[in-house]
Amino acid sequence: MNDDQLLRYSRHILLDEIGIEGQQRLQDSHALVIGAGGLGSPALLYLGTAGVGTITVVDHDSVDLTNLQRQIAHDMARLGTPKAESAARSIAAINPGVRVQPLIERADAKRLDALVRGADVVLDCSDNFATRHAVNRACVAHRKPLVAGAAIRFDGQISVYDSRDEASPCYACLFPEDTAFEEVACSTMGVFAPLVGIVGSMQAAEALKLLIGITPSLAGRLQMLDGRAMEWTEIRLARRDGCPVCSPPR
């Protein structure tokens, strides 16, 4: 680490739980972020400012005026710009030492398989169950830790699904693929602007902890936020026997 990096990351290095060794781990790490919208914006910015060496961001959409109420990685000058590129530019403006790979695409299962294989941690900042399940399957297949968040209206949730731990459930243990869940979108239901900032920032925090090796993580725990009362509720999660994704029958 050079003198500029030691100065930039000095407040991390002062922490006993991180130090120079932990900061170097971040610099040598690769984070994959699916989605550069409401959740992805704060998550990406904090991963970048914290010094994660390589960040791959996947998003097929472009910046729209309605995004700017909450998607803080974008601005008026970038209307019509692909969100992945816009987020990469925002990170570069704060920390040019981070390598950001913007991918303007909707990743399918085959593509996710390749992308997840090369990552050290995956952040699911998407907004639909199909993508979440595809990301989860790839993470289980390659034993990569997944930090998944969601937010709609005034309600948010976050958990870590770490298939490296035999006791840790996967996303499908909690939300089975064969169960019909109502898809809700902020374009029709609305979303409280700071809510995505809270959840997305927590996703970044959990990802950084996983990369550095700070324990415990949120694996096996689902935290849910009621943004109206600002109250957190936590439930414990266990791996589901017979889960077709992480505990297939033998």
C-alpha cells in the first residue's frame, strides 16, 4: 500500500478489526453487485470508498428522472446513461484507484454462473424474484457468500446467505422457488427514499465484513425494518431440509 492509500484508508486502518492487513484484503477482493438502482447505489459507493479493489456492476437499465429521488449514484447530467456506467463514473470520481467493470446487461443463469465464479462476495440489489433466485443458485453452486437486500414502500429486509457454512440457509430456503410470491415494484407501490439507503449501506457493511473476515455476519438471520416506526425485527433462519438448491435429496 502506498502513502496515498495509507492516508485515504487511515480511518479503517485505525480499527483493530481491520488494520493494514484487512484493508489489503479489501484491495485484493472482487465484489459482484447485481443492480445499480436504489439499493445498488449506496452499496456500490461504499464498496468503492472503502477500497474494494475490483467491483463488477451488472444493470441493464438507464438513468431516468424518477430514479433520482433515491438512486444516489446518479444525477441529472446522466439521464439516459446506462446505470452501470453512471455508477462506475461516480465511484471513479471518489476513488480512482478502484477498478469498476460496468456490464450493461440483464444477466441470465448462464452469465451469472460465470460472473459469480470470479467474485469473492455477491450483493443482490435487484428487484425481482427471478433474478434473486438465479443469483442464489449461482452463489450456492460456487460457494460464494451472498448479501441480499430488498425494499418497498416503508419496509426493508437484509440477510446473508453463506453456503460455505453447512448450517447457513440459502435464499431459496426462505423463499422457495416453487412458491408464488406477489411481485411488487416501486413504480406502482412507491418506496421511501432513505429506506434504500439504509438497506443498501447495510449490504455494503456486510460485504466488507465478509471480505475482511469480521464476524459475526447476518448469515442465518433475517433483519426486517419497519421504516415508519424505525423498528428492526430479526428472525433466525435455518437450512431447510430438502431445499432443492442447497440441500438436494441424495
